[in-house]
Amino acid sequence: MLANLGVKIKEFARNRGAANFQGRSRRAINYFPGKSLAPDTWIRLALCNRQPLLPQLIGIEAEKLSGCVKIESQRFKSRSAVLIYRGRVIACVYGSKKVPQQLFGPEGYACIMSEISSVHVDVSSYVLNDEVVLSAASMFHGGIFNASHKEDPVRALSNCMQFIEDLAAPGSIAVVDQAGDPVCLLYVSGGSLLGINSLNSNVAEKDIRTLWQYLQKNPEAKVMANSIVTDNNSVIGLTFSLLGHPVNRSAAGDSTTGSSLSGCSSGSISR
């Protein structure tokens, strides 16, 4: 099926997906699912930096909540986001003018924790369905599939969606314009479209037809897709605690730990 789709596949380095997809934009937090994708439910994922953080983080872990936290600070000139899967961090990004590049994983999370308690930081948080979180996380942890450059973007999008459907796994599809700037992200699980995160006014989040129309009018657009293995052990191996202690990944040949802070202090979450 892969040969028929005209898709190239390569291993996508863990925690580097968003860095490769930045284009000209430094606001990588926009690539995380927005509040518009939050389900209509009584369940809440509330994180307030005006209250003690430690019991809030422990509560999120204990309740195994899934969702997203976005943090912005004018004082620190930073933006960051944390994607939470069943009470654990599955992806995060930190960007600041004091750091030359975006930071991901435990490294970025340490910087986030060093700033989040400040009164000069704005925090927004919301719950998301597990499937949406896994689809979004595939951008950081999954294999990347680039549609053939010979394909028009309409066909490329169809092929990417078909590929994820055939895998019967969560995935995401990114559409970028000729300049490499993001147009939108599609969150897909098997054959179902879970939602659209639009970064372009010509694409509506509630109407995929507007994306097809955009691609027809912009044949220079590029389409890429990611998908992630979703058996429980594999997914948990990609996560680490909200308290900042990553799980042991030695079995996967990964020596990543939370000790590398790239100049960020570890921050206190004992408040």
C-alpha cells in the first residue's frame, strides 16, 4: 500500500518534529491543539499559577487527565506548551529570546517549571480527548510521511489521510504554504477526523471543505503526515511525570533524563 500511495517514510527523531515544522514561525505553541478542540464535558483540567502548583500537578496525575497547558510571559519573553496524556507529559515545547532554539521534552519542561510560578506568566489549560492528544503527540514522536513532490496537494492530503486510516492509529497531518509557514494541522485517528487546528484565516476549523478549497487554490502547498504506535507500553515510554521525573527509557536505547536544563533552573513546584 505504501508504494501505491507515493509516500516517503523515514524515522522522525523523537522530540524534533515541531522543530522541523517551524518554518518562519517561532510560535511553536500554536501547533498544539487549541481550546476549540476541548470536548463538551464536566471534566476540567485547571492549572492556576496563583495557587500552589504541586498539589495541582499531583491531582492531574492522580486523575489521569489528558489536555494541554499553554504558558506565555511578556517579562520572560517566552512561550511554551505542555501536552498531557493521562496525567503525564507526552510532549512539550519552550521558546524564549534567551534561548537560541526551541527546547523539547524534559529539557524544555525544566524551563517551563522555572517560570510558571511567576505572577508575570499567563497560563491557560483545558482538557482534551485522549485520541486528540495522541494525534497531536505523533508530530513529536511518530514516523513522518512526506507526500511525493510530484503530487498536487489535494491528492497528497487524500493519500496522507488514507495512510493513517490504513495504519488504524492516531496521526496528524500538517499543511504548509510555499514559504514553509503552517496553514493547519489535522488530527486524525484511523479513519476519523478528530479536529482541525487552523493557523490560516482561509481554513475554517469546523469545515474541512475550506481546506480542500485552499489546496485547490494553492497548488504549491506541501502536505506531510505523522502517525504513532499506540500500544500502552510504547505510549507510556514516551511520557514523563508532571513532577519532572522521566520514566526509564533505557530499554528503548534512550538516555534522555531530566538533568539537562540548558541554562534553565529546575524551578520549584513546592508551592
